[in-house]
Amino acid sequence: MHLHVAETAEQLGKTAADKAAEIINGCIEKQGAARIILSTGASQFPFLEALAQKQVDWSKVEMFHLDEYVGLPESHLASFRKYLRERFLSYAPVKKAYLVNGEGDVARNIADLTEEINRLPIDLALIGIGENAHIAFNDPPADFDTTEAYKIVELDEACKRQQVGEGWFDSIDQVPAQAITMTVRKIMESSTIISCVPHEVKANAIKQTLNEEISREVPASILNTHSDWWLYLDASSASQLK
């Protein structure tokens, strides 16, 4: 694990974007293309803003993302498809964007995504860490064993509170009960993982992730076993580390 602590979330975003662009450009130079996974949420704002300033040939990049609520229309403020169209695809004309769709025939949507993501390895995954230490929507106790690429999960109360706290919903009752998520095992198959985790609300999750045993109750703890994991914190999110 490569740990970097910046003073502010903005500095964190710039440093992580430098590394992400370096990896993507290196893959394009070496193999002519790159495949990436993006995470969403308020914690990723500084990183995505900094990434917009990087020189990358996005026409050689295929993009996947981690999760989407079941039954939530793309027009909703909380839709991760909407988020990525506005905060990434607006400046990154990628070769192909494979967006998780929680509407319509969800089983077919998952099958199609699975076929595409399993076609070739993922070069770089941007994997945030939630306030309950979830990765994607793999809330505790997370399933570390399934061989599926995506699955439908029930969201726990802590996860729902985070979504309300970040302003995506007005109340817990408005948060959908289910979501489609990329599984832990599929995330861990990525060649490189970068995690951007700023803000004090993530400090306890970071302490648990780094200071405890690998545990399904702390889903992000599994990242410690990855051979090329880059963790970017700011002073606030690192405040509970020894």
C-alpha cells in the first residue's frame, strides 16, 4: 500500500489525479488502450476536478463505474449515471462508457455489464471508501467470496445516512432500498487501485481500514491485500491514524 497524506482535499485531488493520469497514459503508450473504473460521491469532487486538467487521450479509454440505485431514474440528483455524465464524461470523450443502469430489465443490464467488464482486464480502479468502510455498495458484512462481477445488494442504514448527509436525498426514507454494485472480488482484480478519501467524516473508516484485521465488517480492509493500492488522504481523514 502506498499512503499519501495531503493537507487539504484539493491537494489530495491534484496529487491523485497526477498518479491516475500517469497510469492511464502509461497503459495507452504500452498497449494502445486503457480500461478504468470510476467511483462517485461527494468525496470524489476534488479528484475529478483535477483530472479534468490532465492531458489524456480519452478516445483510447473504456470506462466502467461501480454502482447505481435500483429503480432510480437518471434524471434524479442522486443518480450516479447523471453524476458521471456531468463530472467526468462532460470533459472526457471516452471510447466507451459502460454505465450501471438500475432501471428496466435489471438482470439483463447486469448480464451485459458482466460480459463487457470480463472481456479484458481493468488497468485502474478509482475506489472510494464509505463512512461505514464500504467499497462501492458492498456494505458490512461484505461478500468477499462471490465470483459475480455485479450483484444487487440491500443498503444498510449507515450507508443511507451517508447519502442523506452528502445532500443526495432529503431523508433516509427517500434512499432506495437496493442498488447494483460491483463486487469486492471484481474490484480486487484491477491491476492498480487508487482510493481518494478526504474529509473528517471518513476518519474512523480509515482508522478501521488500516488498523484492524481483514474483515467483512470493514469491507475496505480487503484493499490492504492488493499488490498496488494507492491511498490518498487529507489531514482530516488521516486525523485518527497513529
